[in-house]
Amino acid sequence: MDQIKRIKRELKYTGSILKMYSDTMEFPNGNTAEWDLISHKGAAAVVTVKDNGKLLMVRQYRNALERETIEIPAGAKNFPEEESVLCAARELEEETGYKCENLQFLISIYTTVAFCNEKIDIFLARDLIPSHQHLDENEFLNVEEWDLSELVKMIYEGKLQDGKTVAAILAYQNLLVCEGRGVE
């Protein structure tokens, strides 16, 4: 297969967690086109399971959707080279008020491959240790406990649509099946 190649990249915008570029692409037939690229520094997220089997979820307002969502705890890396497990541990404590000494890697996802390189590494936290929330100054969220079966049902009813959360919940459900625990 002939190669598509970038012949020019122009930075259009720099934000706190992303950069937007306009790339000029050249195709095997000689044509060119402008493609948008959102470059993200990466993120980590955590499926947080209490001893009673309930999952800790965060309810927060999301400007892009103009409504509240229910999501797993997550956040952007401080810098692209930050270890994902350190980011996950920080976000777990900041958002839920719990720590975990042994975060288990679950899956990695790319959120929107057509125009964004954001990668989110998702971990599993069990055997939680109570700590304290450390929300950012302009971060407002509520922590809620949910049964896995309720969350899975919400996915298939279209009520839970956040991509990282959907992928993480279904991966966790599959892990339980693989571990012989069945679905909680």
C-alpha cells in the first residue's frame, strides 16, 4: 500500500491539555488535503471497586455535552512522559478520597482516532484505603456508589455514554468473568 505522508504541520491553538494542528497531507495519487489534529498529553482513569463490590463513579458537569455525566475517575497527565499509574493514583485520591497500593492495569484506549491522539490508560483499584479528596479549585463533582449490573444496564440503555467509562466497565465485567467471579 502506498504511503500517506504529512508534508506540513501548523500549530493553530495551544490549551492547557491539548494542542490543535492543521496538517497538510499528501496522498499516493498526488492530491493533498488539510486534516485537523488534536494532540493530547495523555490521561489515566481508574475503575474503583469497594470491598462491597460497588464501583465508585463521579458525577460531574461536562461543558461539551452541556450536562452532567457519570464517569470513572480520570484526569490528564501533568506532562506527556508522566507514568500513567502515577497519574491514575493521583486522580483516584483527588476525586474519590481513596488510595490504592496496587493499581492493576486493565486496558488502554485511544478516544477518537480520526482526529485526536489522546490515549487513556485505565487501571483497576481494589483494596481501597480511605484518604481525602483533593479536588482542583474549579472541580465540582459528586462521588457515587453503583452496582456493576446497574452500570452495564445503563450502557445498553444509552444512559452511560462516556467512551472511557463504557470501555472500562465492560473490560472490568469481562475480567470478573475470566477470574471466575461472574458478574457482580
